[in-house]
Amino acid sequence: MKFVFIAPRFHTNFYYLVKTLLDHGHQVDFLALYEGKSEDHSLVKPIIVGKPNSRWPLIIKLIKQILFSQADVLIIKDIVTPYSLIALTTGFLLRKKMLALTQIPKYRAQLVSGAVTWLWRVFHTEAITPVQGDLRFSNGNPTLWYVPFVIEANDKPYEAHPDVGQINILCVGKFQTRKNQLLLVQAVEQLCQEFPLKLLLAGEVEEFSYFEKLQHYIHNHNLDSIVTIVPHLPWAKMSDLYRASDIFVLPSSGEPAAYSILEAMSYGLPVVSSDDNGTQWYIKSNSNGFIFRHDDLADLILKLRTILGDKAKLKVMGGVSLQLTKQLHQPVIFYQKVMAIIN
């Protein structure tokens, strides 16, 4: 079959979705509004159908690409953006099989998602989400399926380095206010009095003013020898950072679903996330990591202090991360679920 992805850009979390479809003998195209700065196009080269700095696509180009792609299935990111609505309408009129990708939690206090209900009623299209949500709640959308992010487990998992006292903390994410790297820097500033820490921050510079603020804080608080910033690192080189790290921390707030949590788990790293991140549900607290209250410096320090003093514990927790990746996040899981839905 021919699958066509339609999304704002070729985010890292699409890589293994495309790969598993190709591995199973299918064809894949990818339509994107724009090209990001740190993307891997070794599997498929996105066709750009957007205008610079706009949420709107080049409408005629988008419609033509869908029309002439000979797609059997359209996989469309989002439900109610101008881009996704044009794609959904075009696919519906062409009678294509369609599947929407959303990051709405499947289980949450709000029983029914109006967008998911509307998607089914208008376009007869189901949706999948990588966010499980809180299992204490129910779900009132029978056409919303939980399909976790997927990744191939790293064949050379993390191993503690007993001959090196230093503990290496890694944080990956765009440099923007909601990613909250500053909170992590402040935590490391206090904890480095107790533990031999190094912190590496990697990501694209999205908000230059925030990036400058972060740099100034590091310099003004004499943390240059402890905190290293690596902006705009190509995705292909990220594996070196994960391999060299002992623990991964994501201090974001307002995070729909951070793929970096699963990336770190696939390298056998313990993971720490805020409770305002959709992939917090991939973490088994006190088993392969911890979840702290977002924007709460004291709670972040408490959770980090719990594990920083014991590298043997870091190794055990990292092993659990790798095991969970193999059990719950293999690419074939996405493939099997998608094929079941569209057939």
C-alpha cells in the first residue's frame, strides 16, 4: 500500500513510523509545511507544501500532491488546524482511507473529546494518540486509540562507569520558555555541591531571548564548567550524547508528548519528567525514573537527589527503561495497530 503522511514537519517521532511501514513493504511519502533544522531524511524526503512562517499550506499544491500521490492511506497530524482540515477534506472527497494523529490523552477528566467525535461524524476517520493519560478516568471516544510512541531499542545499552565519579545529566529540547531548562540548571546548581555533576543541554534555538537568558544565568552563576549547551545538533549525532549520559531529565511544562523521554529510555537511561508532559506515563515511578511537580524546583531536586548518589541504582533503573522500550514501544506495535484500524 501507499501511505502519505501529512504533518507540519518531519519530527523525530515520525522516523520509526515511516521505517516500520517501509520494512513491511509499503511505500511512503511525506508532506510537510516546512523543514526543521535537525531532521533525518534518510528514509523519506519531505515534500514542502507550506508557506514560510505560516500555518497555512499552499492549498493548490497540497491538494495536487494528495491527488497525484496515488495514496491508499493518509495519516494526518492534528484535527482542527487549517492544514489538517484541508487535508482531511481532500482525502474525504477522494474517498481515501484516513487516520488522524493527535496528542489528546485517551484517559482524562474530560470524558469525551469534541474534536475526535467531530472527526468521526464528519470524515468517518479514527484517531490515535501516544498519550495514555490517567487510568483513573474513563474514555468516551470509541474512535480514539492509544498507540504509544515507538522506537528501536538500542543494541548497546547504558552501562555505569564505576571508574568515573562524574554523573552526566542530559536534557534534550528546543530552547524555549516552556522547556524550562533554566529550572534544571538551578537544580544542578544546588546539587553540584553534593554530587560531581555535569549537565548537557541540547536542542534547537527557538526563542533567542530565552536562550540568551539561559546563557547569562550559567555565566553569572559560575556554572560554565558544569553546564554545556549544544545548539542545533543533527539528529544523527544525538546517539553520542545519550551514550555518554547517566540520566535524562525533561523539565518542560505544557508538553503535549515529548518523544525525547522514549529516546532516552531506548538507550537504557533512567528518566525524570515533569507531571505536565504527555509521555510521563511511559515512566514507572521509582522503577525506571521519577515524575516531579512541574515548575517545582524543590521537588525536582528531591527526585534527583533520590538517585544521584547511587550509580548502581542508575544502572538498574536504566535496565528497566530498556526493558520497557522492548516490551511496549517496538515499531511493530504501531504497524499492527494501524493495519487493524484501516482494515
